Amino acid sequence: MSDPHETRASLLVRIRDQRDGAAWSQFVEIYSPLIYGFGRKHGLQDADAVDLTQEVLRIVARTAERFEYDAKLGSFRGWLFTIVRNELRTWLSRQRRVVVGTGDSGEQRRLTEVADEATESALWDQDHERRLFAWAAEQVRKEVQTATWQAFWRTAVEGHSGKEVAADLEMSVAAVYLAKTRVMARLKELVNELD
């Protein structure tokens, strides 16, 4: 059985094997929402963003077996961002050649506008971090007791005081902060393994 806390580098090695369904499932679970969201933010309709996501995943699947990860040459996130950005540009280029009647004169302009690369890259990085946190939170929530998760969420995310949360959950204030610390440590561990 594979270690559920494997590092991204090992995930990249594992997706090179097209038969490793678990690796591909994890990869798709983490990166599909990121790719889809990028397309939607650039004006793609739902179905088009889904198509963009599928095309990018197809490219990754096709090139993964010869992909050699070397952190000195750049991050995996940057490599994936380049693929997504290029596929979006290809899609937009095809759309410019097709007359699209939307009834909205600004729609074509919005579809053809592409933010400068630095801004695009920064937005990609922010979305990537949000997606990694959401994925890690999903994993950790399954690992801990409900009260532990609530103590973390209500103090760290919602900003409630430890005293207030302790009273609501019938825990000591120390137990609330211990739960928060443990969940945050586990979240950081998972995110660091993937990033």
C-alpha cells in the first residue's frame, strides 16, 4: 500500500506510470479545480473551462512519462502554469477565428484580453495555494475528531477566541489551542509535501 503522505516529487514519478490510477486520481483531485478556475477567470464558459482542463490533463498525461523533475530548472507549478496558459491562448486564438454572436459587445474583448504574464502568474500562484490548502484541509478533516476540527476552524479560520470556542465545544482553552496547533501542523506538513 502506498504512503498517503507522499511528496509531490514521488507523485510526479508515479504519474509517469499511466497504470497508477491512485496517483492520477490524486493529481486530478488537486489540479483540476485549479485549471478549471483559471479558465473561468479568463472568461471561459463552464463547458469550455472543462474542455481546457481535460486538454491540459491530456497533455500532462502524454508528457508525464518523459517529464524529469529538476527543481533547479523551475517548479512543477510553473511548468503546469505554462501548459495551462498556452492552452488558454490556443483556445482564445481559435475563438477569434470563429464569429461568436453573444449579444454582448464586450464579450469578445473580454475573451481576448490576457493579463500581463506577471499578474497572471501571481494569480495562478494564489489559486494554487488556495487549492492546496483546500485539498489538505479535506484530508486533515478526515483524520481528526470533529471537535478537534471545529476548534481549529473556528479559531484559525473564523477568528473566534479560544475562550469562546472552548465554552461552545465544552473543552478547555488549552485543549482548543492544542487542537488548533496540531491541525495547523498537519496542514503545513501536507502542503509542504505537495509544494
